[in-house]
Amino acid sequence: MAPPSEAADLPTGGAPKLWEMRTQHYQVPLSKSLVFNAGQAIGNVTMGDPSVANVVLMRPSNFLIQGKSLGSTNVVIMGAGNQVLRVLDIEVVHDQDSLKERFHQLMPGEQIAVSAAGKDIILSGEVSSLEKMDMAAKFAEGFAMGGKVHNMMHVGGADQVMLEVKVAEIDRTLGRKLGVSFRSRDRDGNTTFGVVQGLNSTANADSTSQFANLFQSGAGLFANYFGGAGLLMQLQAEANKETGLVKILSEPTLTTQSGKKAAFLSGGEFPIPVFSGSTLGGSGFNVAFKEFGVGVEFLPVVLSGNRINLTTNVSVSELSDEAQVSLFADGTPIKSLRTRKAASTLELSDGQTMSIAGLISDNARANASRIPYLGDIPVLGQLFRSQEYQSNKTELVIFATPHLAKPLKREDIRSPTDYFVAPDDQEFYLMGRLEGRKVPSSAEQSHASDKQGGLVGEYGHTLTDGGAQ
């Protein structure tokens, strides 16, 4: 396309034959003019669609086309004898030169190419950051005037991101229980009295066997039953303290390209039944698998100045019996998931670390039961009451550290198995070695990989008749 300030020269050499005509394509900027030179006298110029462009004849061999609206049309050029000289395809497009000039002024050094396709603007090339890409797209939207902007640009430079994630969780449990349970009755089972936690009445028992089974062996500090001529009594005192500690630590590392999503899961899958509809003789179920464990999903975008926009989703889940259900007649339980999740969007520099979650759960539960009036007596009232206390604290912390990743040379990569040799029978059975030879130190590995240097000729002391040299 010729610039608007210059005349576009058309091929000359006389009027072409009908079978020799070649339609030529030209782009005219919207609301601007383009001057054409036919190279010979022009008799008339006809515009196909006057609403798209306007033509002005400039004698003797020049004419001007003005872009009025976005679209396509054609122009027929006729000579002095009304013979057809040329047919031109005219496409009125957005002013690309003005947009290129704006890019050069505001974002010098960015390699942005601008082209037009109908009413749309196409941006291509390479920019230095995502911020510059968004800025260029917004500028182009102002020139599109209702058309679409197709962004085909890409961000140059280091566009691979490695994310180091550390998931740490501590679960502490403390339980205390103190209580006394007793029960007495006569041999006939007509009279019973006592406090037995969580047990039902056993009236009309004919022997001591059922009464003795009221208390499970090893349930407390001591539990026994006593019998006399007409009275049977069982006594249990329980005082215990339980503590528990669970630690979860996972350090997954992921690498992906800028603008691409990466995911990681350290755990497993467990089966759950899924209802698939009623069938003859019953209901149909399929088996689906649900993931659990430590999962990480992140989407990095490299910005200018080695800044990284990071969208992270981290979840920690485990199988639990807290909310399990049973769907079958045999009572087979279906476990539930205990899940902790954290999602955030951060902007960090290369190597910076941010804590994206610090979830603290503190649960305490206390239960107490007593015999009215008797349980309120100081000191002795402890024989007529039972109390239980349980505390659970959970803390989950997630750290994220992004790095701009660069590929390594093959000779700089060391694998943990590079210097491992399996032991032979003598080394394994007699010497108790798990490796066939000592793993070289880092200095030995560096020396072994260095192929340069060395000595040429003899080296060391040489003994002669005259002594050492």
C-alpha cells in the first residue's frame, strides 16, 4: 500500500486486453486520501460503492480516492475513448500508520507489527512484558472504532517459572478424663443402684457374668466387682491423659511457561460409589475415584523487571471418618475428606517468598455428668461425677517461592545415581556395604568432569647417580 502522501503509480503500456487484466489490491486509510497516477490520459473513473470510498478525477492522468467507511469496493479506470484501463480493489481500513507512530512514541523499542483485516486490527510481534502487551491492546481498541483487536503478540525473554511450595501442618490433640463409675444390686436383681457411664439397665440378670461385663477390661486405672452374701457391687475409677501430634510436610517443585498452568498432586485416589440409575432388581452404581493428598496448581505470568504475577491454589486433604455415610445394606462405610484449601494471587520478584496461608483451628470440648446433690459435695462429690476434656489445635502454613528458570547444560547436570555402583557379594555380606564404592565428593566430581588441564611428560623426582633432581 502506497503512503497517503505519495501517488500510487499504476502499470502503463496501453490498455490491456480483457484476458490480460489483473485486478490490483490497495488499502486506503479511513478518513484519508490516496492519490493514483495512471500514467496516461484518463477519460472516466467509476466507484463501485460510493458509501465506502469516494473518487475524485484529477486531469489528465491522476485521480484521488478518499476512505469514507470501513469496507471493500472496486474502481474501474477508463481511458479517453472509454476503454477499460484497470480495475482496482479498494479496501478502506483503520489508520495503521497512526497507530504504529503511537506505539513508537509511547513504547519505544517494542517490536509491534500492525495489520488490518476488514474492520479488525491485528497486533503481532514481541514485547518485553505482559504489561506492555496489555497497554498495546488497549491503544489498539481506541483505533478499532467498534472492531475487534486480535492479539498475536508474545512476551520475549525468560518465560519459564519454577515454583517451590512448602506445605507444613501441625495437628496437636490433648485429652483428659477423670471419673468414677460403680453399680450395685442384690443377688435377685430386684434392686440396683449406682452410676455407670454409657450403660443400660441390666435388671433381671441371673448371674454375675452380665454384670461383670458392664466394664471392659483395661478401661481405666482399675475396675473390679465385689460380691457378698446378698449384695453384688462393681467399681471402676478412670483417670487418663492422652496427647497426640501429627506432622505433615510436603515440598513440591513445579516448572512451567509463563501464562501456562501447572498442577501437582502427592497423594492418591479412593473409590466412591456413584448412582447410575435403577435397574431390574435394584439400583445400579458405578465407581468413581476422588483425589486426596497435597495438591498444588499455579499460573505464573512474567512481568517487567523480573516480577512474577502468581495465581496459586493449594489444597491438603485426607481421608476421614467424621462424616462417613453408608449406602448399602451391609453397612459398608464410605469415607469423607477432610480438606484445607488456600487460593491467592501474588506479585513477587524472582526468589521472594510469601506465606499464602496460615490457617489455625482451635477446638475444645468438655463434658461432665453427675448425680444431683451428691456430685456437688466437695471432695467426696468426685465419686459421684465424671468429666472429660478434649482439645484439638491445627495449624497449616503454606510458603510459595517463584524463580525465573533457565535451562542447564547437559554437562552441568548431576544425577544421584551417577556415581552409584551396586555392591558385590563380598561387599554386601562380609563388609555390610550398601554401595559398591564410595560416592565421590563434590570436589572429586568436579575434577572428574574437568577434561582440561593435566601434565605432559614425566613428573616427580628422578633418581640419578648424582642424587635426586
